[in-house]
Amino acid sequence: MIRINDNYVKLPESYLFSEIARRVATFRAANPTVDVISLGIGDVTRPLAPSVIDALHRAVDEQAAASTFRGYGPEQGYEFLRRTIIEHDFAPRGVQLSPDEVFISDGAKSDLGNFADILAADNVVALTDPVYPAYVDVNAMGGRAGRLTSEGWSGIIYLPCVAENSFIPQFPASRPDVIYLCYPNNPTGTTLDRRQLKQWVDYALENGSLILFDAAYEAFISRDEAPHSIYEIEGARRVAVEFRSFSKTAGFTGLRCGYTVVPKELKGYATAGEEVEVNKLWNRRQCTKFNGTAYIVQRAAEAIYSPQGRKEIRASVDYYLENARIIRENFLRMGMEVYGGVDAPYIWLRTPQGMGSWEFFDMMLDKYNVVVTPGVGFGPSGEGFVRLTAFGQRERIEEAMKRLVL
Amino acid sequence: MIRINDNYVKLPESYLFSEIARRVATFRAANPTVDVISLGIGDVTRPLAPSVIDALHRAVDEQAAASTFRGYGPEQGYEFLRRTIIEHDFAPRGVQLSPDEVFISDGAKSDLGNFADILAADNVVALTDPVYPAYVDVNAMGGRAGRLTSEGWSGIIYLPCVAENSFIPQFPASRPDVIYLCYPNNPTGTTLDRRQLKQWVDYALENGSLILFDAAYEAFISRDEAPHSIYEIEGARRVAVEFRSFSKTAGFTGLRCGYTVVPKELKGYATAGEEVEVNKLWNRRQCTKFNGTAYIVQRAAEAIYSPQGRKEIRASVDYYLENARIIRENFLRMGMEVYGGVDAPYIWLRTPQGMGSWEFFDMMLDKYNVVVTPGVGFGPSGEGFVRLTAFGQRERIEEAMKRLVL
């Protein structure tokens, strides 16, 4: 008998986006001439920046000649990219890193998923609620989630982020080993100020917890109070791993590149008490189960840090932020309760009159032909909210807003 | 305390290639003017084929315009590539697959590493010896290897592949749950004929074992008796997963693309006895911890199946096979015992006069300034052998051969 990982059997079918797709398809079938606009889209819509396109063409040409061809690259990524990242994303914020603390990958989703490989299976995990569903699933697959009950997984500590606590997670009653934080946040679009993030770093330092910090939306930060990297906080290098992505920063969702920072000061412990550098473990994991990111893609990532590249990707981020502003202000003008959309491409909208997330979803689809994402799909504390995204095309977003106001 | 996966602590440092690099560096430092030729290189040296380069440029241009831009693709890969693979790699050999049985990835190393995710931690694993070291490490990381002793890992069943059994693994004394087979084989360069592979498929069917079949070197098969896919064997769809790579087939080591076939007939069992499709588990794993392979890379992979693309990659494979022939025949002429090199880019050479692998390595480096790979680095049964690879440039290989004959 081929024996499988039992934890996979406990995992319910991934439901949120397939259920949205099903309801939209049903609506379209019944209303074939109606123009449906999606404000639920989580993917970018603007093409790659000209600097990125140029870098790709150049790198492709290098691969065409034996003298410049590159085969296997370092599993950790090329030093040219690791150094460029440090120089632009960290050094200007006073964060000193060495290239071997930066691991280039094919995207934050892979790294966030695979990082659990190097952690003990009986670590207790804390997650903010609502949350990006993959964090939960990854830990359920790794046997860290316990049983699935009507209140969620029995083994996971949920940290409710609701309007009443300004979406700031509060310290849990019992100590977690691993804490997932994502700021700017998906789905709420809110972020933590320096002081708030410092409280979590201090908590992790006091409790010997590991913070897995997902900073995929860092490029959207517009307020000075919000830190761009957790390492801007003193002591964070001893407790935190930071995940970054070029997906939303530079439209790399189809190109696949991100990176993960694992500081050498970060220590882990085996059951017997042996102290090990987490950096070495991750390096070993990557060298054994990964063979590096495509050379041409790493050259593309490098290009976004050139003076011209920076201008171009800034313009795209600003375009999406302006979309976010339009959505946010429209709903505010309508007297609705709106969060996020300032330091993030996500807007978190309270449904009116206590409507449920799915009830509001259906109403928006039927009445305005606009698709939103039900907040409850991100966790119990998302009930009564929907997520709107700013990644669409301007004219479509404006059209959607017009429908709502009429 | 941040608690880590204890299995990582048990894993010795990866030693083989770093030790080779160390000895070569020491030699070069002492002999700075000597021209050292490597016959140990595991990476391709020929550039990407013109059809691949053209496809990359075209796909990059698509990413430059909003109307043709592609963001997130399917985690399992684009259907255009999955269908093309089935049409060319399987249908002509009488193997019918549906697109959802083919999963595109960033390379076989990732899939071979990650596949263990969906298997129970207490499965008993059997490996051929010598073997690609990552198979061992992956299972050690997953807690399936037991203790490391002087005879290898206590929990792993080793299947010695030596000259005395013509490098054909024999059935073990006790039943394994999972069997790794790699044919054409790295490092021995030998392969199994249809009848020999059928015996293993039948064994797996009788014993309820899973075969993880690594066919990364399939393109190098030149004899009709050797099956290109394990699914050419009746019943294999119920017991085998096949891993394929474009790395050696089309020089994609730096572009990163491969695929894994998981037939729907393949069933696994949870501890409670529940039967599940392994295909569904792998799909769930990939959707949760992977976000697909770059669109432009998938277009590049598609291009190798065009009439022109096939001609071009065939020419590269033939170039490497001719290298293999030159190496093989030179050593045969010298009266040495040589295996492989006919259906594979690897030549497996018995060291003369019972010399140890490392002793022969040192002799070759000192006397002929030629680098080989000590066979013992692939496992205990590799002692007394070295691996030579055919991926170098023709003139360098000819120069190396000249030195040996003189």
C-alpha cells in the first residue's frame, strides 16, 4: 500500500476562489449580455516595465551563444541580484545584510510554503485572522494544525484582526513558537506602524518565537510610520525571516521571482538542545530541493533597481495606489466603513446593515454586476467584510464605481 | 525557542562536489599555469537552441503589452505545454495521458524533493546504490532515513548496482513502500531494458509499492530495448510517478523547467484506510506551495517540440552522445572496464588495479590534469569507480583523451 501523508486527508477542499468562480459563471450563464466587472482580482494587469523587457531580451541573447550561456546557477541566486537587493531594499533603511542572508526564489508562495520544512512538526503556530489561506494549509499539511472544528483548526492560535482592535493583532493567551505576520496586510489592506511592529518583535524576543514576516506588498507603503522591512526594528534579526516578492512590486506574477531573508543571527534549536543557524538549514533545504531561479528572470529582477527601472515600477505601483484611492473614497463618500487602500492594494469594506460576506457578494453581483471577495473566505474574523483589490484597469474600476453611485 | 526539524541536524554536510572543488583549487594554486580539463561537469555547455531563443523573445514581447500580458498562470502549467508534451513524449509510444496528469514545474529537482511532502513519514524507502545524493537527503529530511551508520542510513534499503549484477537492482529482502529508480541512470550511465523494468513494475504491483521514476536522461536513449517512459510498461500507471526534465534534453539547466506525470489510476492510502488519488494530493501540494513556472519558460519548452526545435535539440543530444562515445571508446581501447555512455551522457569507469575512487581522482588530476567524479561519492557501491560526463566541449574532451593515451 502506498501510504500518504495523513494530514492531506484532513485538509478541506480549497473553497473561496472556486466558489466565487462558480457563482460568477452561474450569473453569466443566466445573464449572457451583462458586463461583469471584477474588483476581486488578485493579479496585476499592467504589463512588464520596459526596463524589465529589455533586460529579458538581453539575457535571452546571452543564452543563445556558448560564450555567454549560463547553465545551473547558484541555488541561492546570483550574487549580482543579491547585492542589488541589499543595496536598494535594505541599506537605505539602515539594514545591513550580507549576500548569503538573501535567497532568491521563484516566488514568495514557494518560500512561505517550503519554509515549514525546516521547522519542527510540533511547533505551535499563530496566525492573524483573517489571513492568506495558504499559511493555514501549509501548516495543516505539516501536521501543525490539529483537528478542523467549526471554530477553525484546534492546534492553531488565531489572532483576530477586527475593526475593534484597529486590525492590530493582540498577544495570545498562550505562547506560540511560530507567528505569521503579513504587513501591509492581505486581505485587510492595513499595516502596522513601527511601534506596533516593535511590540511583536519584542514579544518574539521575550518568548523565543519565530516571526515569519510576509512583506509582499511593501512597495505599496505610502506613510512614513510604516516600516518597509521588519529588520528596521531592533532585534528583529534574531527572531524574524522576511519574505519579499516581485509579483506585485514589478508585475512579476507570471515571471516568478521573490526572495527570502534569513539573518545569520537567527538561531533554532533541535530537541536535544543543539543550537543551529536557521540560515544554514534553509540553505541546505534549498540546495537539496531547489535548483535556483532562471538566470533570465534574475536579470529581469535586477533591472527593476536601475534608475529607469525604479521610475517605471514606481509608476505602476502609483497607478494601482490611485485605483485604491478611487475605490476607497467612493465607498467613504457612500458612508460605508472602509479600511486599507492607503499602504496596500487592498480595500477592506464592512458590509452594510450586518449583511454576511456571501450575502453582500451576491447582492453586488446581482444588482451592480461587480465581483468582490467575501471576507469570511479569509477566516472567521473576515465575516461581515469583503475585500476589494486595486489591480484592475482604471476605466473598469471607474465604471464599477459609477454603477454603485447611481 | 525556535524549534527546528531535528532530521536536518542528522544530515551530514553535502561533501562530494565541495571536496572535488577543494582538491582542484589546491592543485590549481600549486600549478597555476597548468590547463585543467573537467570530465566531471554535470552541466550542459551548449547554448539554447535557436527555436527556444525565438520563442523566448516572442513570449517576452507578449509580456510587454497589456493586451497580451500574462500574470499568474495555472499552478499545474499551461495547457498548451501539457498537451504538447503528451502529444510528443507519450502518445507516439502508446501512452495515453490527460493534461491534468502532467504537472509542469521549475525542474525535476524541485519535484523529486517536494514529492515526499505528500507521502507518510514512516514509509520505507529503497534506493539504488550508487545514487543521485539528493534522493537520500530528501528522505533524511523527511525522517525516513533512520540513523546514519558507517554502512549508510539504517532506515533505507540500498539496492546495490554493481558490475556483478550488470547494474540491475535486485529485489530486496524486505518490502519497501517507495522505490526510487533513475533510468537512464545517473551516475552509472546504464539503463534497464523493457523486460527488466517490467519486473520492477510487477514487483511494485504485487507489493503495493510506489515507484518514483526519474527519467531526466530519457533523451539520450539510443537502443530500442530501453523504454523511454515507465508507462510503456503495463500496469505502471497504478504504481509509478515519472519525473522528466528539460535540463539535459534541451539545455534548460539555467532556464528551469521540467514536468511530473501522476496518473489518476495511482492510489494512496491514509492510515485509516481511506483511498485517495495521488494526483489530487500532488495537485493540492502544488497549488498551496507553488505558483507555476514562468510563462516565457513554458513557451520556450513548447518550442522544443516544433519540427525545427526537435531537429535542434536532437543535434545537441547527438553532440553529447558523440562525446560519450569518444570517452567510452578511448577508455575501452586502453583496456579499461567501462559502462554506460550509450543511452546516457554518463560513463562509469572501473578504476584500474583496485584503486579507490579518490585515489584515482587524485592520480588523474596530478598526472593528466583531468577532473573526474569519484564514484564513492554516490554511495558505497560506487567505490572503485569514477563517473565521467559527456557535457563538455568536444575539443576539450578530445584534448583530455589525448593526454590519457600519451
